[in-house]
Amino acid sequence: MLIKQLLHCQPSPEKIIAQGWVRTRRDAKDFSFIELNDGSCLKNLQIIASRELPGYDETVLKLTTGCALRVSGRLTASPAVGQTVELTADSLTVLGWADPETYPLQKKRHSFEFLREIAHLRPRSNSLGAVLRVRSSLALAVHQFFQQEGFFQVHTPIITTSDCEGAGEMFTVTTLNPAQLGQGGDPFAGDFFGRRAGLTVSGQLEAEALALALGRVYTFGPTFRAENSNTSRHLAEFWMIEPEMAFCDLNEDAALAEKFLRYLINHVINHCGDDLELFGKFIDKSLPERLATVARQEFARISYTEAVRILGEAKVQFTFPVSWGGDLQSEHERYLAEEIFKRPLIVTDYPASLKPFYMRESDDGRTVAAMDILLPTIGEIIGGSQREERYDVLARRMRAAGLDLDTYRWYLDLRRYGSVPHAGFGLGFERLVQFVTGMGNIRETIPFPRTPGHAEF
């Protein structure tokens, strides 16, 4: 039985079995206290190992942090503060010893930088174990939300020939050797797919095709960006949640995104209490109130033009100057969410020059029906838009972006055959986990982070 379950059981004379890894051991005159954890929850199960236990001297007294055990015994009431039950052992088996001279995790606080160097072991630490449990709970909530809202989960390609963002920051997938890539003509004509292919930066384009058949769909999968960015907010491999809705405009899109975020935050508040308490105590003391604010307060909403005006009038010296037509930087986004509105903020109607070709052009010819959701401490967490459903307008914008219309023929076909207004958004899952846990670096939100120069484990 999992330790998470055992900690909520009543004392019983029936024999039960617990398995896990030793966190600590301390000895008294006639018995030892062993703190056992199996990863199912933050709390440990206290094991009482009597000196009368067979092999006590050869096993119990040699146990160190990291040893794996199977313990059989009775669950009894515990007199210790902070726990209601403990396991009185009648047999104890060491499944795997841990060398105390080399085992890197000890009963002390380790820096996150150090833990990244032992990514294969860091999930055994309190903080990273808690992050992964919260991540798992959030993933479940994602599926629950969309199923309740009438969405179908779809699986879009990981290998693609379409650059959704038009930024050219894709990882090329090839079976050719470097010498072949240097030859003249089209070096990819003889490649595995007969053309240049890359790892997807987004499943949106394919999701649009599926939404225009099924009505409401969502993807939840890995994406890849070949950006040479080593900041605390960027990963080369991360997971994206991308819903797409037919018969939907920007206002409906923004409303769903807000509802989605509220649902996720409420889910972790209601289901991850012990782990959130750890983050609030040791990572970010302001976290509980910040999560509660997102869960209970209606999001503010302004246009990009209004945001630029507010930032321009702010008596703050920003690192990056603010002007209409310029992209909002993280410092601008956080200032708006944290200092001006003090809650989540939806910014809409961005300049067309800042956004990809697929966003619907507004009647003014200068802006597009786009929206970003900004959160305190994080900045942008969701980006979305109403998609351009008009064939002629989309074709014109694609030509202006330098895209080959023949390559995107299938995408244009969606505008030729029964086109309808449709919209969607993307949420970076790791950035959500970062916000919910209060972690300062996004590398702590994924088990094995991939960043420039780092692809170990």
C-alpha cells in the first residue's frame, strides 16, 4: 500500500507492507526510528524497528539515506506530533543499499543548481518530488477540464514540415550526414521524408484542421524551440496545451482561457495542499495569496494600445523603451500585472507586425485579433488569437511573411472548403508549473531540462 494511503488509515492489527526509500534513521536504546518515503506524498511514514527484529544489527543499524526497504508490520497510533500512525515492524528487508560515501542526497538543503547536476536523483528531494506531483495533478486537471467542456483530445505530429511561428527556430530532423548537407541544390531532396523536416514548435496548424471537423479539440504534447536562450524562463523542449475551437471569436477564446486557468489553480489548491505548503514555506512565501488571487478574482482586460499608454506614463525606468509597435518585454508584462492591476491581465489587439501570419487581421489593418494572458511573477503564460478564416487575407499575409503558399496548400484549403471563424490559444505547461510552485527557474519544472549546451540524462 502506498504511504499516502497508509497515513490516512486507522491503526489496525492486520499486517500491512510498506516500501520506500530511507530518508533518515535515528537510534534509541532498544529500537530505531526510520523515516520512509515512497514518493506518493511529501510526508514520511515512521517505522519503529525494535532491537528484537531479526538481523537488527546487520541491517537496521547500517541503514543510511537512500536505502530501499520493504517493511511488514502493524499500523499503530503514533504519539509523535504531526503524525497519527506509525508502522511497528515485524520484518524488514533491504531491497537496495545506498553507499553513504557517495550518495549525493543527504538530510540538508541542496541548491537547485546542484540538484540539476544529479537530475536522475533529484526527484527524491522534497522540493523536486513535490514539483513532479503537482505537475502530474495539473496534467490530470487539463484533461478533466477539456473533457467537461466538450473537447476531443487529438495528437498532432511531432515531426513537421510547417513552421507555425514563422521564426525559423526549428530543430532539423535528418538522416543525412553533415557532408551531404553541404552539397548544392536541395540537400534534403534525398532525405528520409524527401524534404526538409523539423521538430514541431506547435501543433496549432494541424489542430485547426481537426477543429474544423470535430468542432472542439485540444493537444497536449512536447514542442521544441531552437532558441539559443539560457534564461530562467526558456527551455528547448517543453510541453504545450493548445485548444482549438470552431465557430469561436477572440472574446470567447479569452473567456475560455481565463476559465481554464482558474480551473487549474483551484484544482491544485484543492488537491495538492501539502506540496503547496512546502512551496509557500521554503520557496515563495507570497505563493498562497497569489494563487488565491488568480482563483477568485476576475481577470482584467485592456488593449495593447492601452497597455502601451499606461507603460509610457509610468514613472519607472524600464530597461527596454516602450512605444507602439514594439513587443512587450517581460518587465513590461510583470509591471502591468503586478503593479498596475495586481491580478491576471488579458491584453488584446496587438500590432499585426508582432504576430504570426495566421492571426485574424482587424478592420483597422494595423492590429490582429490576438490576446496574451499575463500573470504576476511570470508575465505571459497564454498566447492566443482568432485565426484568419478569409482565404484572400490569409494568402496575402503569408506572402508578406515570405512563406511558400504551395507548402501550406493544405492549410489554405481549410479556408476554401467550409471556412468558419475559429480561435485557440497555447499554454506552456512548464511555465504554468513554475507559477503554481513559485520556482524561480523553469528548469525545476520538468524532470530532465533541455537547454543550450545541456541535454544530459
